[in-house]
Amino acid sequence: MIPLLTLGYLPPLSWCSVVWKAETVALEACDHYQKGTQRNGCYLVGANGIQRLVIPLVKGKNQQTPIREVRISYDLPWQRQHWRSIKTAYGNAPFFEHYAGEIIRFYERPYAFLFDYNLDLLQFILQKKLGWKGSFKLTDQYYPKKEWPQGIDFRDTFTGSHEQFPDWYEPQPYAQVFSERSGFIPNLSILDALFCQGKQVVNRES
């Protein structure tokens, strides 16, 4: 069985929990961009609480744009801003120094398309750094909702908010940088777990 997921920017742990249980994951590559989703935004937690990082898009509000044709805008220095926020939030995390030197490359090299950027970054984290042995495949045609023939259709399961996740997902608490101030905040970006837990997060969430 092959689950079908929508590709997002540094998606939440609930999304990743589906991936870790599968040998092959299908990523929706034939639909159109939808605003207000995780496609170009993720959630971290810093000293002042929850922070959403958003990748600016060229004509990003045009819902008729095929997802693989959505372009990233560089009118503003978002890569530098995102990395500054990441470093501020996780500079003191146990595994920040271990991974930061490689992840920063994704905030130095420009990508033309959002889909390509999200996929390269996610493959790097899940496969190269966390050791997921599975693989992604891209859909070659669009299937209407709930008509995916190869497994469960998760495209409507994960919203743009970290606060909304499936009933079957049970967050496993771990030590976060600002836990003493904010308490444990579940279902943040995979980046939060990577810097705070390293490879241990796979055993906790899978």
C-alpha cells in the first residue's frame, strides 16, 4: 500500500509519521497550488512562542497554478530571514551543530520552484540524516479526492496549522529548547525534532 501525501515545506511530525511507516510514498505532483496550507509554511517554536516561516511565492495566491510550476519569490531575503529565525530558535538545541552546517546550504542556494525546493530539503532530512530507507514517487496524473487506488489518500489530512492533526496521531513528548517556558508543543516542523532529538525522533514517532 502506498500512501498519497501533499508535499510541504519542512512538514510537521504527524506528516512524517506516515512516511516512516511506508516503503514508498506518493507525493501529489499534479494538483494546483492552494493557499493557506503547509506547502510553503512551517511552524517552529522560539523564545517568544510559535513562529510560522513562510516562503514567498511569485503569484502564489493564484490557485490555478499547477503545483510544480509555482515559483519562489526572491524580492525579499527570505532565505536569510528564515535561517536567522532557525538559528535563534535552535542554536542551543543538542543537535543543531551536528546538522546546521549542511542544512544551511538550502538557505544559500536559490531554487526556482517551490516543489523542487521542498522535495530536496525533505529528502535530505528524512533519507540522508534520519535514515528513512523508503522512497518518494511523484504522481503522474491527478486523482479526485479519495480515489487514489494504491492506498490511503492523506491529501486532506494535514492542514496548514500545527494545532490540527489526525486523531490517530499520538504525539510523543520530547525535550524542546524552550520547554521550561512553553511546555511541550506537539506536531511542529520536522526541523524542531531533528535539532532537539536527532535520530531518536524516528523511534519515538514511528
